[in-house]
Amino acid sequence: MSDSVPNKASRRFYSFSIIVFLIVFALGLSASYAWQLQQTKVKRTHAVSVAQSYAYQLKQVLDHNLSANYTLAALVHEFGGFTRWFPPVAQSLHRIYPEVNNFALSPGGIVKQVYPTKGNERAIGFNQLMDIEQGTEAWLAMKQQKTILSGPLDLVQGGKGLIARYPIMLEDRDEGPEQFWGFSSVVIRIDSLLKSTHQIGLSEQGFAYSLQRVDTNEPLLIVEDKAEQINDPVSINLSFPGVKWRLDIAPADGWIPTYMLVTYLLASFVLALLVARFAFMALRLREQKQMLTYLLSEKTKYANQSDYRLSSTLQAIPDPLIELDADGVVLEVRLPNDETDLQAFFVSGEHFSTHLPESAAQILELVFSEAGQSQTNSYRGALFSLLLSEGRTLWFEVSAVYRPFSEEVSTGHFIVLLRDISQRQEAEQQQRIAATAFETQDGILISDRQNRIIRVNKAFQKLTGYSENEVLGQTPAILQSGKHSPEFYQDMFADLRQKGAWEGEVWNRRKDGEIYPEWLSISTVHDLQGQVSHFVATFKDISERKASERKIQQLHYYDSLTRLANRTLLLEEMNDLLQNNGLQQSQAAILFIDLDHFKDINDVWGHSIGDQLLQKVATRLSDTTRTKDIVARFGGDEFLVMLEPADVSANPDRMAYRASQVAGKLLRSLERPFTINSVDYQMAASFGIALFDDQCNDPLDVIKQAELAMYEAKSAGRSSFCFYQQGMQERVLERVQLESDLRHALENEELVVYVQPQWDAQKRMIGAEGLLRWLHPERGMVSPGVFIPLAEESRLILPIGDWVLRQACRWLSKWHKEQQMAGFVLSVNVSAVQFAQEGFVQQVESILNEYQTPPSALQLELTESMLAHDQQDIISKMEALKALGLLISLDDFGTGYSSLSYLHRLPIDQLKIDQSFVANIEKGTKNASLAESIISLGHNLGMEVIAEGVETSAQFDWLKQQGCDLFQGFGLARPMTIEDLILLYRSAD
């Protein structure tokens, strides 16, 4: 009845009404949308005009005020750096540029003059280059030699503002290149700038706006009003010196008011609803008429066919049909297939339970009871079995209908239909057995003789990712990974034809594209004629087993950090070459690579950065060498490269030449900076090269030779390569012997402390520096440049440094008791290894207390390179030492890694100018400029400045003229014994 004429008409009616509604509603929305687009276009055009007008006015005002910088810079340049004219000129400029808060001149980047001074006092002395917030853009302006507009930022004198700096370059007095003099600056407060450009006019016109600086990583807000209401704004970009701004504006209440949108939407909806309702009512009348006609014809047709269907159904039922009265007596038995076995159980005129087994009788009794009580007077689905005489069991499914007493039927009775399901029960039992076996953990695929898939189990679907519907009718080729050749599959099917089975490892592809290994077993199924009818394939995923095998191999042969070959794999490759005659008339080479100063990287930047650098070094080594060359990590920061053997029968130097070319190429490759987290790290390496051929017996000997050559390269200045030569081992043994002798130097009293006097500007001795010397019983006086690095590498510097400190405290304790030497200061050098000890401060305090040494008489000299280590630890230790009362001197200043941004945080009493800067200073060289800058910097930071390496009177006089406080060098006094120092000091008095 669902497809009757009335129903079809009703569906057409609803469809037509919906279509009418949608068409009318769409037309209304279309008209509303067109109106909104037109209104939005008009408003955006107006907004663009307003934004451009304001942006033009803002740019005109800002460009006008920035031009004051060039006037100041021109005057500084004209007067050669003299700035006495600044106050009156700035006063006149202030009248021309009223929006400028103040003008400033900053020689060397430090603000010296500001106009007006009132209200800007805090800006005086502000170091623009060293400031954390402003330093980056100040350095950028100096480097690019052009105006850079900074801001918005917090002004030193308070408030938010913009700063435009113009770097001033003056010609060098010695006709050298122009030198940086400093900055001319104008400061414009943001509130003054915006007031002069009348930005409040945007709000009065109903706009929300936001003005931002957008050339930074994150936009910097300059000013905004109702920014949270900005939606799809109009944007105007503004360019100023070195920066970019963006103005975003939009109507505060949106481009189209919400109430207008809602009004048009509701109007369209109501109109569409009314038209659809009218269509609905018109069709409804027509439908009612058709429905009445249709129902009448259907009733007549059903009555005529009812009897015919009943008789036909009874004739078509192939199952036994039994009719019983309400008491269970069999009235009639109909057996259409002449089931003689069943006749013995149901006899007409007898109760149905007479010949049935008790279990079957109980089931039928229950069926009759349920059918009689059911609202439908029927019951179906019950099963019972009958055991025949020959031992065969028949299964029946029972369907029963109870016809109660009525006018047509004089008594109630049951009609029972028995369906023989014996074969189905047997098949289901076999299916359950097969299904249990089929649903194993291994994937199973069954295909027909054309190899089209007809069945898969759940494990197959889980392993491959394909559902059963996706693979039915496909061939197993859908799983192919592409890693096997056509010949592989041809051999597989050849085995299936000849042997009827195939087993092996196969790489297949899952639905998501992942390629995985599996162990595959295929068997053939034959029909009664002996022809192949099906293929049955079972497989299991062996990814974990393969991964375990790879992991074991990776751990055994490859370095876990860099993924390079490890020492084991390299030695096996070398042994393979030697044992399998791989070097007949050929030579190979081993390059031993050690990264220079890599320990400093770990100490300064941490082991995480160190590990990343090792990985990048490994990648660069692999990329720079040939495919057949073997790159291995030997351990730590050491790498080995074994070059592919080369035939040297025609040219004996061929391998040596190639090794040198590869080493040079690798050196250049490693010299390029390594970038990690946007930070560049500079690396260097030393290379040792050893050649070997079939005369070699032990690969380890070759590696040892390459390592000795690497140490020779380090001794020659690092960042180079060296070939192994006879005699290198003797030099290494000599170094080992020297280290052994140094271990006994203290107990044998071979070490001695010399002292070099330090003088003030009036050439009065005010102190001395302790210098360690080693008087070897056989070698004589050993240079500190030889044994000090050896002591630091072997950490012998710790007991030696402790001994030197005790010697100094012993002397100072004795001198302190003498009135003549009470103010004498003795400086002692402290090694970076010594200073890095966790208990160094406690060690110094203990020695001071032990010898009752006045702390103010002892000065510790720290090298500038030490500052490249953990800065916070260094600062905390320095502050602890200062708390004890000790003096601290920073040695070799200007040659290390100190950063001006944190130098002022260090509690340093004295800066020592390195002797390399003192050489030739009297001749006005670059060293003179550097020395003058260091003196000025030290004094500005409140530190005493001492110059070492003073060799001539001219150098002394020049340094004295520049304001240097103390002096030290051969031109004043050479290092001497402590006894000679005391005599010299006392004779001077």
C-alpha cells in the first residue's frame, strides 16, 4: 500500500510545496544578499578614503619630525664632533617640530645631551647600544648607517614613545675610513603624535581602529579604540625608516547592522511559508478525491484475491501440515513429500503426545500454550528433534496458529507447520567449526581460480586495514608494495602449480600506504576433476620481529646518536678488505677527525646542543664524502672516514692525493656555521690521515697512526690535516713522559713562583703578579705555554693551583706584619678548571683563614675566555669571593668572549689590557684605539685599568696620558724571584 496512488499523490504534493517554499525563500535571500553587498561596498569605499586620509596625515607629521635628525647630524659632522652648539640649535628646532618631545646627541651610543633637559634627566647617560630593549635596533642603525625608527617602547624618562636614531660617521683623523661617532636622536611621545594627527576623529566617525607595528615577529600595538569590535577591517600599510606600520579600521557596529539582516531573513521566510501553504491547500483537495476512489478499488480487489491466495499457499507449502483440536487430538496430517518416517509419530484421532518422545511432546505443549495466549494467536521458531530407528536424527522447526471458536468455526483448533531443518542444522554445525578455525589471529584470504578474492577473515581486515567489501572481487595485487619484481611473483606461482603450496617472506602495503613485512603461506584447493578451484593464503605481520632484528643490528653496528657506522662495523669492513684481497695493487685511507674545543660547546651551551651539533657534523661528513666511503663515529667528538680503495699501480701517490683533497673538502665543509634554533655555531676540526694496503696486519694499527697524525695537526695550530709519518709516536710518548714528570713536579719541589712588579703612573711599585715556572731537572726551564695547557688537560692544575694560592697567602701573611709592605697587593692567576670546582670559594676561604691573610691584599686574575661558561655560576662565585674581601682582575680583556650586556653585572675591580693591544700603541695604530676604548670602558664601569706588556717608555707615557692606572711589563721590570722583589721594593722606599 506504500506505493498506492493516493500515497504517490501525497508525496508529490509535499515535494511541490517544499520546492515552492525553497524557491520563494531563495529569491528573498538573493535580493537581501544583493542589497547587503551594495551597502557593504559603499561603506568600505568610504572607510578606505578615511583610513588613507588619516594615514597620509600621520606619515606627513612623522616624516616632518624625523627630518630634525638630519639637521643635527649635519651640524655634528660640520663641527667635527664638537657639540657646544647643541642647546640653542635644539631650542630653535623645538619650535619648528613641536611634536618632538626631546632631541638628543649620543656620542658612542651614550646619551650626553638632551633638549629640553627638564623632564628628561633620566635619559642622560643612557647607553642605547647596551640596552636590552633598544640595543638591537640601535646596533642595526649603526651597522646599516641609516635612520631606524624604534618603538613603541618604554622611554627612560617615562611613558611610551618612538625614537628615531641617525648614525653619525666622522672621518678618521689619520685619513682612515669613517668611524662611528654616535647618534642624533629625536623622541616623539605617542600621545603627542596621535593628538597632532587627530586620531580621535576616527572614533567620532563611528570607526573602531588599531594601529600596529608589523615588521616584528609579533605585531606591536601603538594605539587602538574598540579593537575587539573590528571585523573584516580595511588595512592601510605605512612605511617609515626601518619599520612598517598597519592601520586597521572598521565600523564599530559592523558593515551591515544585525537587525537589518534578521529583518530581511524573517521577511523572506514568512513570504515563502505563505506561498507554500497556499500550494499545500490547493493540492490537498485534489488528493482527497483521488484517495477515496483508490481505497474503494483496493478493497474490492483484496476480497477477490484472499480466497485464491489461501488455497494456493496450502498447495505450495512443501512442509508437513498438521491440524489438531483444542485438546491436542490430531485431526488431519498432510505430508506433501510422503514422509513415511513422520507418519508413525502423528496418527489421526490420537493425542499428539501418544507416539512422540517426552522432550518433543513438552516442546509442542509449550508451543500450543504460547499460541493460545498470544495476541496474534501464533507462535513460531521452536525446535525439536526425533530419533529414527536407524539412528538418524531429524530436526524440525515448529510454526503454530490457533483459530479460536467463531461463527465460521464451531470449535477452536491448531494448525501446525513442521519444517525439516536437519540439513541446515548439520550445515550450521560444520559452519561453526569452520568459522572458529577461520577466525584465527593470522590473516586468511580465499580467492577463486582467477585469483579474485571471495572471502577474508577479521584478522585480514585488521592487519591490512581493508574491509571485506573493499577487497571482494579484487586480486591480491591490491596489497602489493612494489618492492618485489615481477620475477618474484612468477616464481611464486610456478611453485604453486608444481608443489601446490608456497611459503616465504613478502612485503605488502596496508590501506593507509604503510609497507610492512609478513610471513605468507599459500595452498591450492582442487575440485573433483583435479583442477585448481581456490587459493587459500594465510599470513602474519612480522614487523615487530623485523624491527627487533634491525634494532639489534643497529645497536651492534651503528651509533645510536648519529646513525653512522660505529667502531665495530668499520673494523669489520677493514678486516674484510684485508682478508679478501680487496687491496691488491690498491690503497685505502683512514681519516681520523677530532672536533676542536668541542668540550667548550658542551660546557657553555649544554650537552643537548652538543648532541645536535654532533648529528649535524655527521650529516655534513656523509653528504661531503662518496657513497662508497664509510663514515663512522669513533666515540665522543671523534669520527673516522675510510675512503674507497684506489688502484695505485700506475700512480703511487693517487691515494694520498685523494685523501688530501677529501680532507680539505671536509675541513671547508665543517668551517661553515651550524644553525640550531636560529643560532649559528662555528666549528673546526683537526684531521689525521693514514694510508694502508694489503701489507697491513691490524686495522687498529692504522687507526692509531691516523690518531697520532691528528694530534700532530692539533699541535700545528688545529683546523688542518696531517699525514702520518715515522717519528710521530715518539713525540706523543715524549708528551706522555712530560705529563708524567709534571705529576711529580710538586713533590720534587721543581715548581717555583716568580713575580713581576706592577707600577702606578708615578712608577711606584704597588703590587706584583705571581707567575708559575717549572725548573725541570733534565729539560731545564720549561715554558709555561708548554706545561700549563698540559696541566689543565690532565687536571693537574688543581693541586698546582692550590699550591700557588697557598704560597701567595703565606707571603702576604708575613708581609702584612711589616708596616713597609702592608699595602702590597699580590695577583694570582686562576685557571678555568680551578674556578669551575664546586667548592672553589670555600677552598679560598679556608686558605685565607689558615694563613691569617688579609683578603684585600690578594687579587685573583680570571681570564676573559672563562666568561664563556655558565655565566650565572661565575657571577655567584665572584660575588662570594668579593664578600670575602678579595680583589678580582679580568685578564687578557678584549681577546675572549665577554659581552658588554652583562660585563657591568660582574663584580670586577680591575681590567687588564692584553699585551697584544699595547704593542705599537704609541704609533697611533688600531691597537691604540682599542686600548683607549678599554681604558674608557673600565673607568665608566668604576674599574681600575692595568696594561701588561709595557716594553718602552713611549708606551708607558702614551698609556699614562690616556689615564691608565697601573702598568706591567719588561720595560719596567722582568719576572724575578720573591727575594729579589722584596729587595727591589724596599730599596725604592
